[in-house]
Amino acid sequence: MSITARYVVLFLTLILSATPARANDAAPAVEWNAAVLAVAEAEDGFVTLKGLRTVTMMHLAMHDALSATGSGYQPYALQERLTDGSRIAAVSHAAFVVASSQYPGSRAVFAAIRDRAEAGVTEPDQLETGRALGTRAAESIMSTRQGDGWDTEADYQWHPMAPGVYAEFEEHSGTPQGFIFGPGWAKARGFALERPDQFRVPAPPNIESSAYTAAFDEVKMLGRFQSMRRTSDQTHLALWWKDFSENSHNRLARDLIAREALSLDASVRLFALLNMAIYDAYISSFENKFHYNHWRPYTAIRWADNDGNPETQQESTWTNTHRHTYAFPSYPSAHGTACAAAMSALAHVFGDDYAFTMRTEMVDVAGPFSGKIEMHPATRSFERFSDAARECGASRVYLGIHFRYDSVAGVQLGKQVGSQVIATLLQPRVAEGDR
């Protein structure tokens, strides 16, 4: 068994042993969600869109398989109704086809999950018919994503050093000279977005403005490494929110599905909405990032003597809480966008005024592949999903990698993206008598 397979088996054992028995109806959805994300994290640490794209396609295929057998929700791609065949075979085989197509090295792990889910299907004809439907649902979804540009490499034109302009800092990002991350993400096709630039955030404040000065001073003071002005709670939330949204918010969704004992149909739809929202949030935020090409606090603070603003004071040795800066433009915050989009999807299902506790036990020490540190405590509690979204956005200020206006704009953008997903996809079916 490969290292990745052993990691996934251990991860799933821990996840499923912690899942309350009352969540049994949704167990296949929860297990598939955890499995694919574990494989994705083991392969690339979520630094590409591959894992998020895969889990989104997978849950959409599962959703369409259920829709075809009579769920209460409209399909995404497969326009089909089936009156016989095993529903559990259809939904689990749909997941298997998508997951194994993207991660063929984990095919044995995925086959074991499918076979475990189908163990109660005793009629061969029901199994065969269900699996055939699952195959059609999976192939239908995957065909819609052909040429979607998720892994496209796009050219980036570097600009001369100037106030507010994104600049290279390979010594702090740990990337090769001349490298920039994500310009292709700005051109990829979303699931609900009509186009990558569908939502345009307002321009960031002028570098000579008082609004910029205030944001500059805030991140310089509160986002600095070992800041004496940052509270212990601000430090905790800065580090705790580091986890990628596709990891943390799917983990939260699995916990809430168990807490509320959601049905299989409702759970699959929740996962599909959630991951479409996160995926489209990344596309929209990166499109805006490369449109504005705004600099990072690391550059702004170390180059402030040249920014044309007499109120900003340069500090040539400043570094941030994160001790790392991501190698792409700052505005708006992608993390804030993804968090707000994800929380919008969760609020749609559970209501925004919903108290919950979210857990993140391990985060990166600094940038990707820097090792992990434990979080103490591992949980944070919220009264509303919208409160959590705002805290997630603000965390990047205390981490020292974003200005406040980056985070505010990101949260607003994420709400727009989340609303687009919710309003346009996987709607409840309209009964014949209600038309």
C-alpha cells in the first residue's frame, strides 16, 4: 500500500469513528467527501485547484444520480429520471467514477468505499442498474468540465516598481525569481459564474489617501511578527484560520451534517453547493487580483519611503506573523472571498442565525509545505455564519499578509459569489400542482 493510501485509510478511520451513529443515512456522502480531500491534500497540499475541482464534480455527480432517482432537487447536468435500480449504488458509483478518474493511484481506496456502501444491495439487477446510472451521472458532469481551464498557465506581465503595484519578494514567498502564482485561475471557468469577471470589486484606496494610511498602519502594527499590540485572541484567530477553505469548511459541513442528521440527498446537495461556492470564489477573487495587481503589505511597509505618502513610515526589516507572503497580488483577499462564499452556502441550508463550533487542529507553520503546528485551543465558536466569514477575512490582517480593505472586499465578493451559486443551481423541484 502506498504512503498516500495509508494516509487516507488512517484519516478515514479517524473521521468515521468520530461520526455519530445518527448520521448513518448521510454516511456515504461524508465518507466520500473526507476521502477525496485526504487524497488531494496528500498529493499537493491544496496548492492547486485539482482537489477542490474533483470533490465538486464528485458531489455534483452524486447529486445528479440522486436527482434522477427522485430527490427533491433539480439536477446540474444529467436530465434523467429512473424508477428502478439501487440509489446507494448509483450515488456511490458516481463518486467512484469521478474520484478514480482524477486520482487513479487511489482507485483501490475508492473501490473499497464504494463496495462498503453497496454491501446492503443484494439484488444483482438493482446493483447493475444503479451503477450504470452512477456512471452516466459522473460522465455527464465531467463532460461539462472539459476545457474549463483549471490548470491553465497564463502569462503575467511584470510592471516596474511603483506605489501600489505588486512587486516580487521571492525571499519572503520562497519561490523562484520571476515566479507568480495563479494568473491562470483568473481565466478558469466556474460552476455558477457566467464569466470570471462577473463580479468586480471597487478599486482599492489611493496610496496617498487617509484610508490607505489607516490600513497601512493597522497591518504594520497588528500584523507584524511577535506584535506587542496584538491580543492573544487576535494571534490565535490569525493562525487558526490559516487552513485552506476547502479543507476547513468541508470539515465543518461534515460535523453539521452529523449534528443535524441530514438525509443523504440534503447532505450531497450541501457538499455540492459548498464546493461550487469555494471554487467560484477562487476564480472570482483571482480575476480581481490580477485586474488590480495591488501590492502586499510586505512590499508596502519595506518600500514606504517611495510611496508618495508622507504619513506612511518605512520599516526595512518588517516581517509578518505568517513569516511568509503568498506570491500573487493582494486585493481582494482570496481567503476572505472563499470563506464568505462557503459560509453563505452553509447559511443557506442551516440559516445564518445558527450557533456552531468549528475545529481546526493543525495549520501550516508558515507557507505551504512548511510543516504543521497544533492549535490550542483547536476550536472557535460563532453565533452566525456571517460572523465567522468576517472573522476569517480579518484574520489575514493579523497574519500580516493583507490590508483591512483586502479582507473587507474579499468578504463582500464571497457573499456575491455564494449568492450566485445558491440562486442559480440545484434548486428545489417545483411540484406539478405548484406550476
